[in-house]
Amino acid sequence: MQLRIPGPTPIPDEILQEMTRQMINHRGPQFAEIIQKATAILKDMFQTRGDVFLLTCSGTGGMEAAVVNSLSPGDKVLAVANGFFGERFADIAELFGAQVERLRFEWGSPVDPQEVRQALSQDTGIKAVLVTHNETSTGVTNDLAAISAVVREYEKLLLVDAISSLGAIDLPTDEWGCDVVVTASQKGWMAPPGLAMVSVSERAWQAQAQAKMPKYYWDFAKAKKFLDEKGQTPWTPALSTIYALAAALELFQREGLKNIVARHAQVGAKAREGVKSLGLSLFPQDRCASNTVTAVKAPEGLDVKRLLKILREEYNTVLAGGQQRLDGKIFRIGHLGYITEKDIDAVIEALKTALPQAGFSG
Ligand SMILES: *Cc1c(COP(=O)(O)O)cnc(C)c1O
């Protein structure tokens, strides 16, 4: 089966096999070796000298951890949102009592860093900015370099949802001054679901020491203490997923971050070209189209649900639909992680014959 959704993503066989390994003591030396090595490679991939932690949860758990470790109830937060996941980040902060100001952009458009500047210059009480690097729901990659430069200018804390970008799209965490960056094992990392990976900057630690939002499981200070002092996690980790991620990270190290980013850029370009060659249009503007997920506008006459069903049943190909208000309006091709240009060719081939069956003849 061709699983081409933006997570979970397919996993190489050699990594899948890691999942069948016997359990070990998560308080023993063997585990310490695994987590220390994995963390070291992750730091290279995050391009950070700060801390990186493995949390047993999906990406959303990592987002919640970022919020509760950085903020106190009543803190003002600027949540920049241009899609479904940007709204989720804002919802989490709001639920824990932050005063959230939502700076919204049309779905399919990128975040405008100038508007972020304007918002920050008008409200000096803002403590932190929440932003989505790659908005998976719309297939848009935001210009995080420019956004982070503005956030640094105003010296705010910057929390980044990089769940579907990190490990596939360049994100130099330290160079851009990102304070907490979140990603998840089932997106670009060629590993199964079960882990969020988060980086924590020096500034984020200062905020962490003051942050009063409730947290027990998510406490970064506990994570740091256990990792640094014992090579452990505070709570029992998803061992099998860690086995797999550790093996995947060795592949990352072998291929090299530059090559991985270049491969995703090629695959992304190929997906966009392929889609256009079928007479379809991208949902986002070209200049911000993502290299990890391609969102395609459903043209007049196309029944998206039917298309996805035909692809799944007759072509063994699984694509994603649109989320929330984009349901029925777009479909999405995931191309992150264990992916090559050949895989995209196969998707385009399948679409070529499936589209007319679903009501679109180009
Ligand atoms: C997948 C995704 C999430 C949610 O992650 P889960 O692992 O499903 O909790 C959040 N943000 C973005 C940008 C994502 O792509």
C-alpha cells in the first residue's frame, strides 16, 4: 500500500523490525545508551545546542508541553494561525488560562511577518508568540526565518509547532532563536507514532522557572533532571517507538540533514509539477507551498470523498482529505520521511486514471 498522508508515514523495513525487539529496563544502562545517542543526533537535526527531550505522546502532547512549561495563567500570547493546527496551538494556550490574541491569516495564505511586527509593536504586554512552521492542513510553509527575526526584535518567547517540518524542511533552531520547537515521530522521522521531540532554549528555561500553568507529566525540569543525571525519562517511555526512532536517526545521520532537506525539496517540486500536469491547481500560493505536504484544490465536479475511496480501493493509494472547513474542498498528498520522487510518480499515475472516475476530466 502507498500511504501518502502527512503522518503516520511509511517506515523502512529495517526500522519496522526494531519494533519487535524485546523490552529492556528503562532504568538500566542499555536504555541510557540508546536515549543519549538518539538525543545527540536529534540535537544535530534540530540544529541546537539547547536541550532536546523525548516525550511519550503524539505531537499535540508536545504542543501542550511547550505551552505549560513556558506560560502562566493570565499571560498574554500572540497566536499566529493560518490553518487548523495554528488554531489548535491557540486553543491549548487558552484552555490553560493564557490571554490569547489570535492573529489570523486566510487558510492557504502564509503568515505575513509584517503583521506579526505590527501586532507586537501595538501590544507590549505580549509574552510569547505561537507559530506553526508548516501548516499541514493547508500545505503552507510559513517564513519562519522572517517571523522569528521579528519575534527576536521584540524579545518575546517563540514557541514553534514544527511537527510536520522538522527533519524534512530546514529549521536552524538556534540561529533563528526559536525557544521551544516541537516535532513528532510519525511525521518526517520514519518512525511510528508515540513520541514528541521538543527543544528547549536558555530563554525557555528562564520562562520555565517562572511558568505557573499546571503540569506534572509534561514538566521539562523533571525531563532534564532524569536525562542529564541518569539517561532516563521521568516516566516509562514508549520503548518500542524509541527503538525505531533511534534506528531511524542513524539513517538521518548517514544521509545528512542537507541531503534530507534537498530530497524533500525535490520531492515537493515533483508533487507540485505532477498535480499541475493533471490540470489541477494547488490550494496554497506557489511561493509558500510545502515540501512535506501538497494540498490540491478540488476542481468543479470532483467528489473528493469518492476520489479518496477509489484511490484506496482500486489503486492501493491512501491520500488525505481536507480538515474541518476544508473538508471536501481539498485533498492532500503527504510526502515526508521515507519518500522518493518515484513514490510521487506512482501517486500521479494513480491520480491520472482515478480522477476521471471521480468526476474530473481535466
Ligand atoms: C500532525 C500535526 C499535529 C498534531 O500531531 P498529533 O501527533 O496528531 O498529535 C500538530 N501540528 C501539525 C503541524 C501537524 O502536522
